[in-house]
Amino acid sequence: MQKKKLLKRIAAPVLGLSLIAPTTGLAAEEPTAITPASDLRATLDQLLSEHYVLAVNAMVKDYNDAPDEEQAYAALDQNALDMTPAIESIYGAEGAQQFEDIFVNHNDYSPDFVEAAKSDDADLRAAAEAEVEEFTQEFGGFLATATEGNLPEEAAVEVLVAHEQDVINAFDSYVEGDYEAYFTHFMEGYDRMFDISKALSVAIVTQMPDNFEGSKADSPAADLRSTLNNLAAEHFALATMSMQKGVSGAEDYDFATWAEDMNTDEFTAAIGSIYGEEGAAQFKEVWTSEHINAQADLVSATVAGDEEAIAAAKESLSMFTQEFGMFLATATEGNLPEDAAISSLTTHEDQVVKTFESYVAEDYQTSTDTFREGYAFMFGVGQALGDAIVKQMPDQFASDMPADMPNTGLGGAAEQQTPIAVYIAIATALLAAAGFAVKKKTANQE
């Protein structure tokens, strides 16, 4: 499996969703990971990466006729609708409606790929591929026009084609029973979504610099925040997927745990790059023994119906939150307070367990909703831990200091009175709230 980009320089699990309040200004005296531009990028990181995770997951569940197939497709559609407020805050109601018409409808061909695989229907497969081609051209054109060419159409189409191919490659590998390739494609495609969100956020900030207070979407601190979001959310997705596969006796369960190990290795190497070999060793011991292994123990105990073992696994998870919270507070020299770290780690573990136990109880709506809530929660990592590291090592992030406000015109956004960051913060808060309003969808829905 190819290594992920060396951008991943630091690792941490969950520290809590903290994007629910807008950034009101930049501290002139020190760099920070919390800026309007970084908020925009983090929001796009979340929405776009979740789209990818939900798309692949829904297609696999559909192929297996899983009992939660309907909820999986509904979550995929709701994710697309959740993007509308952020788009509207930037490009207005008309632009948001155009976006929604294109993006929501492109989910409709996912069941066609599945049905083509089930029935070995080459014509249906070809028709679905044609729809993919149409979408990439149409949406690439939309993005180029909306950003006034700051995201060139050719580049937009190219990356959209690559994204759609990532989804298809992952699904095809699963159908072929090549589960190592399936998870490899899954993780590579997941990473690409963060590349897309970076390119799009940079284009928007370049187009409307005044709306972002001179901050940059690709500053070192913004890169750090995005990288932390990537690692943490991938951990959550793989953990919950693995636990469902384990309790269901899925053929690819061992490969799901292998993918988790790859994620753990990246965390360990990244911790070592910042805090040395001793810090990396301490991280891996706590992370693996009382976290990854404890989640696997919970699966095994649940399958066996062993209530004592279930309680022991949950106790290990509780110990993990205490020990790892202390580790993070110590590593960041108190810039991330221990109480805050423990509180957020506890919330994360509760979300993992609730997603799993609701699935076991066949409450698929709650399981799906909690998955989305927990996935969104992970995107507080970049803000909380990222900003702690920036404050701990400010000299390494000095280029985050805002320059004089540029006089670049705002184009179509010139009449906008409310800061974009406010709307994006509101949209993110809605996404993270418990009890998502998930609309229903069936595989044959038009």
C-alpha cells in the first residue's frame, strides 16, 4: 500500500468538535490554527470526506443487501443537502440551488453500479459510467465558474474524475473479493478528498480575500489542522466499520483491522516526528492496548454474549481516555488542558460504542445518525490540538501571521454583509448536532 503524504506530521485522536463558534478575528501577536480561512477548509474537509466514506459504504451495503442499506443511502443524500448552507453563504441562494441540483443528483447512479455488479449487466454499467462522465464535466464547470476561474475548470474536472474513479475502484475491488485492494483504494480515495477541499478553499479565499480577514487556507497551521482532521476522522470511520464487520462475521473483517493498523502506524510515526521515539512508543502502547484492542475485545465479547468481557472492554476504553488525555496534555506542555482532552476523548468513545451497540440492536437509524455525529466530532481535533501545537511551537508557524488586508475586489460577493465564517460555523454546528434529520431513500428512488 502506498504511504500517505508526508504532510501528516502529527497524530492525535479525538479532542472534540469546536467549529461551532465563528472566528471573530485573528490574534496579531501570534500564529493560530483558528482563522476564517482555516474554518472554511475544515468545513469542506468534513463534508467532502464524509461524502466519500458514505458513498463507498452505501454501495457495499447495497451489494450485500445489508439491513441498514436504506439508512446508508439516506445519509449519503443528507450529506449532499448539508453542503447547501455553506455554499449559499458564499455564492447565494441561486448558486446553492445549482450546486444542490448537480451534487445531490449525482448520488443516484451509485445504486446503478451496484445493480450492474449484481446482475452482470454491462449495459447498465456503461450507462452509469456515462452519468459519472456527465457529472464530472458539469460540476467541474460549476466550480470553475463559481470561483471565477481561481479553480480552473480543467483542474476541477481532473480531480473529480479521479475521485469518482476512487469510488469505483474501491467498490470493484470489494466485489472481486480483493479486500486488501478495497481498503487500499478506500484510504487513498479518502485522502484525495482533503486535496480537493484544500484546492477549493484556497480558490474561494483567493477569490474573496477580504471576507477571510487576510488569513490563508494553505498556511502551515491550516495544513496541520487539516492533517489532524484527516487522521482522526479516518480512525473513527475505520473503527466503526471494523466493529460492524466483526459482529456481522464479514469476510473482510481482518482486512478492516489491517486498515486500522495502517492508521495506527501513521499516528505513531507522526508522533515520533514531533515528540521523538520515546513519545511515539508511549503513544502506540496506550493507543493500541487500551483503545484499538479494547474495541476489538468489545466486538468479540458481544459476539460471545459475554457480559463480563463487555464490561472489561468498556473499562479499558475508559482507562484509555484518562491515560491518553494525560499524554496529550503533557506532550503539548499544557496548551491542551488535560480535563478538556479527557472530556472529548470520553465523548468520542461513547460515540463509537453507541454506533456499534445501536447497530447490534438493529436500531440502524440511531447507528447511522451517531456515526455522522461522531464523524463530525472528530473535526474538532484540528482546531483544539492543532492550535495547541501552534501555540507550543509558534516559530514553526510564523507564516500564519496575516498580511495587510488586500484591496482585491469581491466580484459577485461584494454585496455580502455577513462574514462567510459565520455561516460556515452555523452550518458545521448543524451538522454536528445530535439527531440528524435524515431523509429516506430506496435504491429505486428517482
